[in-house]
Amino acid sequence: MNLADSEGLARKLLAAGYVEEPLERADIAILNSCVVRQASEDRVYSKLHELRPWKTPERTIAVTGCIVGKEGDNLRRRFPQLDAVVPIGEYDGFIADLDARYDWSAGEALPAAGRTGVSHFVRIIQGCDHNCTFCIVPRVRGREKHVAMSELLLECRQAIADGAREIVLLGQNVDDYHDPDGRGGMAALVREVERLPGLRRLRFMTSHPQDLEPELLEVMAASEVVCRELQLPVQSGDDLILRRMARGYQTRHYRAIIDRARQLMPDIGLATDVIVGFPGETDEAFRNTRRLLEEIEFDVVHLAMYSPRPGTYAASKMPDDVPEAEKLRRLNELLALQKEIAARKTARWVGRQVEVLVEGRDELGRSYGRIRQGKRAVVLGGTVEPGQLVDIRVVQATAGQLMGTRAA
Ligand code: SF4
């Protein structure tokens, strides 16, 4: 979501005539912030400290993102070097203020408007109506606002016309999407977008086990365009902890979704999020999470240690009772387990032919992209232009990526 917000703001700035520059040459520095965990929030503060020597009266420092919803104008009081505090999505007023401040008309030639690469992010929902007890997102991003399907289709068509080959539909919980004009939910939206001429790939994230429509899995399975990839956070493999998190499902519901998805798409790529050390997580509860990871064998697990976020239900009502050292031990245990699982799963791709949508070149100059199941893949022997789809035969696999040569 943050990347999509940054891209949206960058597109507007480029269209208004601004150019990207390394920090030392730039007039304006904009920090897009995340506060989902204390560590992310602390990074914003340390970045603001780091920028202090960079700041001059001519230069602008702005902060946007979730920290604005959480801290608001407090930020200006704490960091006097800060010029602008910009709420998420409210970029037009900010750019108008910049325009009033900088006369760039005598500067370099204007770049072409727009910024569309191989993938184009489209935000379909802003905010979240769930109230997971650990989560600060509803507080900082507000309640859900759904973008009309007609508007979304227009944006997707334009992005494809501008060169995008892949659309990524984004929301804190995409499965809650419904068109304000009554044209249906997420499955209906995916069906409409995947039919757009010229589109080669369609991805979406993040899903929610409580809201995922069974029909969506069927639309995915029947499509040549929708990627075989599901980002479905489970958070815990223990039903009592899930209840305390107010996630709205039990592990048997979660397993049923995975079983159905695998029945329809046996090679589907699965990613999840897990929090260890949530208040009340006993050793047995942690073992249940471990068992779930062993059983499902996710391709990717985003692991985090619980950190209380001020203003959340868990922070105010549930004692943070798992010692930090134990949280870290649990985190490391699952990291090691997942490393093993990911390596085992990735090795199963060796010898198979897969289709790669090329996104760019890596640091060694090799073309890379992703396969339909979401894994990163490097094309060996010869370069391929970004935006091209190529078939490769996988000859090598690490936990992080596949490597293959062009298939005959
Ligand atoms: Fe936060 Fe996701 Fe729960 Fe919404 S569904 S409250 S974004 S964890």
C-alpha cells in the first residue's frame, strides 16, 4: 500500500514537472511512513533526524503516510525542520504549495507526464472496517472507502494504454471490496479487469480469510491472466489467539480455504503473515502456529514479533506478557523452519517450464521478473526487454528465486 501511495504521489509530481534526483541534489525530500510496528515508526523519526543537516531554508521536508493519521501536527512540534505534514491521498494541495514555493519553469525540460512501468498499482479500497485487536491501521487510515468499479476500469485501461502489462489491485482487505454503484464485489471486479484487452497479468493483495468469496478462487482458476497467488494472512495457528486477535475465523476455516484453492490450482503460490508473542500466546499456542506452517507449507511467511501499538485494543487491555527474549526465540524458530520449507518448495520447480513477466535487470545485468505463482525468476543467457513474457526452463532454485534458460 505504501509503495502504491508513493507511486501515486510520484506520478503526480512528475506530471507537474518535478524530476527525481538523488537526495544531495534534490530540493524536496518526502518521507512516506509506516507505523504498523514500533520499529517502522522509529525509522521515520531517525530519518527525520538524519535529514536535519540536509535541510536549508530553500529545501522542503515533507512527511506523509500513516504517521500523519497517528501523530498529526505533533510532528511539526517535535521536528521543527519539517515543512509539510501531508495526509494520505491529499496530494493536490501539497503540490500546489510546492508550486507556489518553487519556480521550476526556468529549469530543466519537463519530463513526459505519467509514470507507468510494467506493473501498475491500483488502490481499490482505502482504510479498513475490521478491528483486529493488534492493528493500528483502522485508526490511521480510517474506515473503508471503496472506489467505483467504473473509475477503476478507467484507470486500468489507461495504465495498459501507457504500457503496463500487469495490474495489481490493492487494499488492506481487498475481499471486502464492493462497488458503491452496485456492480458487485471482488470476484466481479477481478472478472472485469482480467478481460481488459492487452492485460497479461492481474494480481491482488491483501486477502482476508473471513471475507474471501469462494467465487473469487473460481475466477482465478478459470483465468489465463489472474496470477496463481494468494496473500492470505493467518496471523496465528491457534484458535484462542485468533479469537483474542478478533480475526473472525478459526484455523479450520483457514485450512478449508487453502484446501479449496489447492484443489482448483494445485501449484498456487501462498504467502501469509504471522505474529509471534501476541498477549496470552502460550508455548502450546505457539506450537499450534508452528504445526500450521509445517502442514500448509507456505511459499512466503512474513513474520513479526508482537509490538503493542498505542490506541489499539490489545495495547490497552491485554498485558504484553510474552518476554521479548521468548518472542525473539519464537521468531527465530519459525524463520529457520520457513527457510527450510521455502527451499524445499522452490526446489520442486527445477526442470519445469514457467512463464516469466520480465520487470527489469538485476545488479548483474540479468533480466528478471516473476512467474504467475509470484516467485521471482532470473532469465539466464541473453537479455529480455521489460514487459515481455518469456518461457524458461528452471535449472536452479534458491529459497529466494528461480533461474532458468529460455525454453525452446
Ligand atoms: Fe488491520 Fe488487516 Fe485487521 Fe484491517 S484486517 S484491522 S488492516 S490486520
